[in-house]
Amino acid sequence: MELETFLLATLTAHVGFAIFVTVHAQQTGREKGNWPYLTLAFGLAGIAGYFFYEPDDGAL
């Protein structure tokens, strides 16, 4: 696979993942925060963070 093809496929996937996170947040009423941007930059790691990250409310 050529480098240009790989980069285009990666960019397309990351944009699609970011759209998915945004749409999911809107449909479920969940706070999207910065997760669409992080997903755009980091792909599947951003999706994992969106679904599994629970912010610490400062409780010990």
C-alpha cells in the first residue's frame, strides 16, 4: 500500500469516528466534551476514552 493511500484511509476513518462520537453524544444526551477532537487526532483510542473514561468528581 502506498503512503498516500494509507494516510487517506486513516484520515477518512478518524473523521468517521469523530462523527460517530458526536452523533452518539447528541442522540444519547451524553456530554461529548473534547472527545470528538481527541478521536479525530487519535482514532480508536479516542472512542475508547469517550466510552470508558469517567471523570473524577474529586471524591476520595
